[in-house]
Amino acid sequence: MKLYLDSANLGHIKEVASWGVLSGVTTNPTLIAKEDPSVDVKERILEIHNIVGGHLSVEVVSMNAEGMIKEAEEICSWFPLATIKVPMCPEGLKAVKELSKRNIPTNVTLIFNPIQALAANNAGASYVSLFMGRLDDIGMNSTEILSDISEIWYAQSLESQIIAASIRNPLHIVSAAKLGVHIATVPYNV
């Protein structure tokens, strides 16, 4: 299982990258603003990629498919290696379908159940991100839900890679690895 860092903190990213265990980074505008509200998002994304190389998911903020696609095109114009992070919603699925046709990789985020993961895969997502910590926060068993998704993936030979996201503790990482999940994106403190 690959390990990604879920962060926009350059110090944390440099530290974990120096260990030789990091395969990518996922980030979003909120994480970037939390580190430095005045930082240019484009500049920070390119700094992160220069440190890590590999996978870098960059999130769009539009609420409709047309806006998401336009943002994705803009991001890819200055960072052609970007994976576009799109929210799980009907408009997000529309955007993923179109971006997939254009061979732009996508990471569908905010997935909370197997049906959403399956829909994202069928729309053409490159990655599907299940939010384990947020599921546990509302009293759901995130490991059972991840197990269901993993079972479907392997039974159906689906193409999207599964990302365990919203990791809150090391047991989430162990559970994801045991279930054959492709990637865990982990905050620095975990």
C-alpha cells in the first residue's frame, strides 16, 4: 500500500519525504490556507510537487460541473501532472466523466459508502477516497465500509484505486492495508 501525506505544510512534507516512504500528497485549499492564508495556491502546489514528485491531488472548489472542468483545465495548464480532486456529488460525477474523456486523472473525494465509490468508478475516476475518520465521527464503522468497498473492487476487477482518507489513527492505516486498499493518505500527526 502506498502512503501519501494529506498536508500543505512544506516542513512536514520535506520531513516525511526524507524518510523514503512517501509516494504522493493530497491537499486542498483549506489545508493550504491554514498553513499560510497569503500563499499563492499555484506556487504552493508546485513547491509540494518539487519536494515529492509522484502523485499530487489538487482540489477544485466550484459547485457545478462546468466550473470544475474549467478549474481542472486551468490547473493542468500550469501543472500537467495534477490529479484533479473532485467532490462526490452529481455535478462532480458529471465533471469526472468529462475529465476522464480528456485523460485527466481524477480523485473523487468525500466518499462515505460503497454505492458512492462504485458511482465514482463508473464515471471514470482514477481514485476514490473513503473518509474513514468522518465516518467514525458519526458512529459508523469505517473499517466495515472500507471492507465492503474492497470486496466489491476485487470481485469486479474495478480500475479506480481506493484511497483511505481522513485517517485519524494508525489502526486506520493497518485496516486499510489488510483490506488491500491501494493508498492511505495520512496527516502528519498520525
